[in-house]
Amino acid sequence: MSYLSRMNVLPPRTLRVMVLEDDELLRERILLPGLTDFGFNVTGARSAAELYRRMLTEHFDVIVLDIGLPDEDGLTVARHLRKLSSIGIIMLTGSKRRADQIGALSGGADLFLSKPVDVELLAANLHSLARRLQIPLRGSLQRLGAVDEPGKCWRLETDGWCLISPEGAMVALSVPERCVMQRLFAAHGHPVSREALIGALSEDVYEFDPHRLEMLVYRLRRKCSEQIGSALPLMTARGAGYVFVSEGAADKNATAEGQEQALNPQPAAT
């Protein structure tokens, strides 16, 4: 059973995304399942005509639009959509021509991404665009502050799918990353045992390899460091599990694991 089906992660109002891409393999095997794993309510279409039909009966917040389509080019679709509404538009293309990029942005697109597109990068841009366009979404906002000033804290937004740093930088979370971070935030600075985190990630805790949790934590720390240049205050509480702490308020017994320790954890003493 998937994380999504187990956790019932789609809230009553999540970001609705239409992916207009005529490459069936890219659309059905990569973009749709990939964006679903990052918490989006995603629908696919292969032609402009199908998009227009769907828009008669369905609402979408953002369109991910390929420039090359079988019936109408993406630049024309973007201009048409922009005349009708303020819907978010992200253009995708394999073209490296500067003229195409300028044409996409001047024609109404909000963002322009080159193929092959990284799904995690696309997810981050979707969240960023939703915040910029102030698309109303119902979802919890959890804070864990380093200081008492408003906004100067790590927080989860868009029902836990976005991790926001005290500086306002954003990291898009996958399903397992979101699950772990929600458990840690709910503990309000207290350690959460490895067993509790594994229990949140898997129905069968005995079949779950603990190294998968360690690798998830390692990759999440590295993601924050590489994408937003911030050290994630996700600490290892020795003998207790993991704790998400305010900056400068880490317990003396909690230390951040380095790359080698995360990849090659030492066996527990017997």
C-alpha cells in the first residue's frame, strides 16, 4: 500500500495542477506520479483541445504546459489562457532558443523550465508560484521558532508539503519527508523515537529497514543545504531518536550526524 493511500494525504483543498504534455511516457510515468508524490492534485491532458474541454467542467490553479503540442502550440495556448484568467502557467520545453523563452514569458507564462525537467524542481516552482499568486489553500501551518519574531522560524505550510526556513526560503517535501517532518514538528522540540517515525512511514515496522530512515534524514539535510543554503536543525538525540530544534537551543546530548555517519551508521553497543 502506498504512502498516499495509507496517509490519506490529499486535504479537502490542495493545489490542482493540469499537466498538458503530448509525450505520454513523460506525462503518465514521470510527471503525474512524481507531482502526486509531492502532494499535488494532478490531472493530465495530451492536447489543447482536451485541456479546453476539461476546463469547462473542472477548476485548475496552475497549468504545466509543453510548448510543442499536436494541435496548437503552447505559446498560443498560454496567450489564450492569460486573456481568460489569472491561472498560473509554467512552460516546459526542450528548446534552448532564447526567443522561445522570451516568447513564453511575454506571452503570459509565469515561469519557464527547460526539459528534461527535474520533478522536485518543478514541485518547488509550483509551490512558489502558488504562494506568489496567493492561491487560497486550506491546510495546517505549523511553526517551530528560533526566535519570537513573526515569521522568524522554521515552519510547514500548504498542509505540510512545504518546509519554510526562517529566511523564507522553501523546500518541497515528498510524501515520506512530509510524514517525518510533521511528526517532528508535532513534538514541539522533544525527541521522537526511531520506532515512532518508522511506524508513521510503514504499516509493517518489522520489515522496514531502519537504514531507510537514516538515509531519508541525511537526504533531507542535504536537500536543505544544497537548495536553500540553510542547515536544517534536525538533530540526532542519542538513544532517543530525532529532534527538530530551535536554532541555538539544541540539547547538549543532541548532535547533527555528518554524511559519513548517516551513510555508515555505527552499530549499537551491546
